[in-house]
Amino acid sequence: MAKNFPTRADNYSEWYNELVTRADLAETSSVRGCMVIKPYGYSIWEKMQQALDKMFKDTGHVNAYFPLFIPKSFFSKEASHVEGFAKECAVVTHYRLKNSPDGKGVIVDEDAKLEEELIIRPTSETIIWNTYRNWIMSYRDLPLLINQWANVVRWEMRTRLFLRTAEFLWQEGHTAHATEQEAIEETRRMLDVYADFAENFMGVPVIKGFKTANERFAGALDTFCIEALMQDGKALQSGTSHFLGQNFAKAFDVKFTSKAGVQEFVWATSWGVSTRLIGALIMAHSDDDGLVLPPKLAPIQVVIVPIYKNDEQLKQIDEYAIKIKKSIEAKGISVKYDNRDTQKPGWKFSEYEFKGVPVRIAIGPRDMENEQVEIARRDTKEKATYSIVDLDIKIEHLLEQIQNNIYKKAVDFREASTHYVDTWDEFLKTLEEKPGFIYAHWDGTPETEQKIKELSKATIRCIPLNNKMENGKCVLTGNPSTQRVVFARAY
RNA sequence: CGGGGUGUAGCGCAGCCCGGUAGCGCGCCACGUUCGGGACGUGGAGGCCGAAGGUUCGAAUCCUUUCACCCCGACCA
């Protein structure tokens, strides 16, 4: 069917790139490290945005927007923050161009040098906290629960469509609280929102946990994360929620007067997920025939393809199909009827498989005669004939089934790829032969963590929440440990 | 930023070693036969060979510089 198509088993990255191309999601831009998200890819992002935005609103958040440019001096205010981001910042130094004296195009006008350089935000903590200073006076102004949908720029050395691009789209929540306890609760609440979204919308099971000091967000006291497993056995950090303590409040002097009349620094959180989730979605479910999208995030949930020999037949099928389309749409399901005469049925079948459309309905003269349709599901590739009686209800159930099945498949895969390992030899062997999540003991020191990374390329993805305590010996040093942590090679 | 690779038609590539004015497959356009898993035939359109210099009577090919992209590292959502 698909010809000269790199397979998942053969070459995972080529397979990934090919999927992105074939499904018409995105392409590499001629602008360094950047990506053009094409309409179909963007519509998946819009579905994600809708679902997430609702979850944010349901947990009491509101949206706002802050500037793209951040004065350089803002970055100097939080020491560890600047250290974390300094190496990957795009900097605006001038504000004007002029015609080149040699007549060839334009050059930067050196006279138009900015007094203070502007950083294109790699994340917005600094500009937001600088703004919050004026918004927060009293405990009555708290909590402040704001989210922003935006683009950010990180000058990454090496990029990969969706997973790491110089510019990416995301949401970043930035909240301010009167107490430490409240802020920690918020951090955890948003982690739960992310996990809920990943599992119930994306169909991707995740491990909730927190990062070791090495892997923590620059400026955070604690970084919580959700870690997902891709089909090549590599982990993908899919969302983070940071407890920032009073670091940014102190750096930007954000104080409030408490009930008791005392000036106190506020407690902060920030949390974000990005277009990287689209990469996660692709890598978690897709097969050699293309994308497999969970119905809840599929821009097109059902596609109807007519099969006909001539105009007259098409006209009859049009009528039959549009009726079916309307009845299914009445259930709130998005249906596309593709009666383009420019492509053949087989071509359309392949195209919608590449695009991961969960359900395909084929209608030919034979079906009309018998008052039935042929239904193919993308996840299992099963085909079956359905009577058109109560078809809308059947489709609704089928979509639910597909959503559940995709999730279950991912869960099964993760279970099969999760290993408990106690010796260093076994650790290395597992990484090579059965890549996935490795639960192993670690002595808790950054030095050992670093050493393991150097020797095996595996990092501690997280220390799972609600982790079972058990005594053991560090897989590398043999020093005592009280719990297992999750190791994996990661994107 | 270190190591390796690649830039030739919309896409994938050959040609380069050994200089002589560009070719293949897919796609695209037209017509016909087809249409229940990416159809076939015939005809046709499309490229100053990434860019800039140099060598030469002559450069896709040789030399220099430069830019971009991909892969492997280091860095990271």
C-alpha cells in the first residue's frame, strides 16, 4: 500500500518525519530552526487548546497576554533563571534597517541601536512578575490565577519538528498565592490537569512525578512533570508544573499586605505545555500507515468516501451520504464528506489513514441498495458493514471505543516497556535491548545522577509521586536508597 | 558549538572522480479508458544545478568563501 515508506521499526526518526509530512501537519521552515504548522496540524493544536482552556477555566483561571519582548535587565534579577536560559536567547539589539550603501538590499542601521537590548521571551516569568508587582497589593488581590497562550523562542542547537523548534506555541500559567501551601496545591492541581488531559484526551498514559535538582526548571524550588513513553522506548517530558517559592516575588519585589497587616512576599507557580504535545501524540500512537488520532482530538472524526462510476451514481450517493452526515453531526461529531472528483477512493483511503481520521465510512451503490455502509476504524484497521439504522449512535459508541482502545494500547505498551532493574549490567542491557522506563534505585546524589547519564545516556525522568518506599542499593554506586526512580533515555 | 553528510524541476534522486551547456522516478497539465485499497495509456509543461567569487575558450562538475538543511554529540518543553 504505502510505497517506499520508512517503517517505525526500521528508522524511527525517518518514520516520524515522514508521518509529519504525509499527514500534512508541518514542515521545516527556511527560517533557522523554525517550523511551519500547516492547517491540518494547527487544527489538532486548536483541539488541544480548546480542551485545555476549558480545564484551566474550570479550575478558576483566566487568560491574559504579556509582551513578547523582555528587557535584558529583567533576566539579571533571578540568578538561577538567567543561568538556565542565557544560552538560548534571541536578542533584539536594533530597531531599524536602512538601504545598503552598495545598493544590495538592506542592512541594520547602526544608529538605531537600542539603549537596552530586548530578549524575545523564552518563557515569561520575568515580564509577568514585573507586571504582577503593580497588581498585587493586598491579600484581597490573591490568588492571581492567569494563563497566557503565546509563542516563545529558545535558540536550540538542534531542532526536530514539534519536539524541539526554535519558536514554539504553548500556554504558560503564572499564579500568585498568599501562602506556600496554597501555591504547592496549585502546582499539584495543574499537574493533575495535565495528566488528565494526556490520558483522557490524548490517550497517552503518563507518570506524574517531580524532577531531581539537576533537571529542575531554572528558578523553581520544585518541578513536577508528566512523563510519557514513545514507541521507540524513549521518554518525552510532556508537561511541567513548577513551584517557584518566593524566588520571583523577591527578585521582582512582589509583596502584599496580609490580613495581619504584615508585608509578605507572594508564593508563585508556573506551568506549561506546548506544541510538543502534537509530537507526543504522533509518536505514541501512529503506525506504518500514518497517524492514529484519538477521537477526542481528531479535527475530522469521521470521513465519508463515496464510491461511484459516473456522475449520476455520485449524485445518488451524495444524497444518501449527506443525510448520514447530518445525522452523525447532530451528535456533535465532526464529519467530512469527501466527494471530490479529483481523487480516487483508494487514494482517499490512504490520505485519511495518513491523517489519522478515526472512522472512515465508504458508500457505494451496493451499500445504498442494502441500506448499509462500510465502516473502517483507523486504530485496528478493521472493516465491517453496518446497517444505517441508528448509525449515529453506533458511530458515537465506536468513537468512544476507539478512544479507549488507543489509550489501552498505549498503557499495555508502557507496561511491556517498564522494567525493574537492580544491577548496573542489567541497567545497561535493558537500555539497549528493551528500551523504556527503568525503575531503579539511586543514591540521591547529583553526582551519581550525572555519572549515570554520562555512562548510559539515561536520565532520571522523575521521582514518581506516591512512590512506594523500599530499601535498596543504588544501581551504580551500591549506596543505600529508599525508593526507586524512573530512568529512561529521553527526547 | 564539535564530528559527519547533503544542497541539481513541487518531492525523491542520478550526473561531479575524468569540465563541453542537464537526466530519471514520482507528482503536475491535456485527452481517453478506469473508479469497493494510492489505476493505466498517449502527449505535454516545468531547472540560470543553494549563493558569491576564482581558474578556464568553456564550470552542476575543479578551487576559495559563504549560507541553509539533515544525522551523531553537548544543551533543552
